Amino acid sequence: MYLIGTAHPHKTEAQVILEHLVDEVFPFEKAEVLRGGEIAQNPALLSARAAVHIAVMERHGIRSILSFDGDFDRWPGLQRIHRI
């Protein structure tokens, strides 16, 4: 949350740590994490977790998600599948 919130003493350190983790650990691209951060800039729209999911989906051309999380309903062009 330090990454997308207002100014905080841990903001810069959190950015450095995240960049290191993305480069070394996570199986998704750095661009996806950065795009997730852009999406999450408006926390009233989506949670940071949902934003990263959407960024990965955008990269892979995925337009629907099976989820109980209603946050996904607020993303234009995304279809949430939540019942049969």
C-alpha cells in the first residue's frame, strides 16, 4: 500500500524492494506490476490485488474472470463469471 498511497517514509524503500522481487521472484512481467499500480491509483475503483489480476489478464488478452469479487464488475470490458 505504500507504493500507491500518499507520501510515506517507506514509499521509496517499498519501490526498491518490489522492483527487486519482480526481477528475481515473480513469474509475471515487470510491466504487469507497473500496470497494476496504474490501475490501483484509484482505490475506490479496484483493490491493489484486483488491479494486478487485471494487468496480467490484459497482457494475455483475457477478458473474463471467474470470481466472487464484485470489484471486477467495475472494470470496463471485463466480464465476471460468478454463477452458472
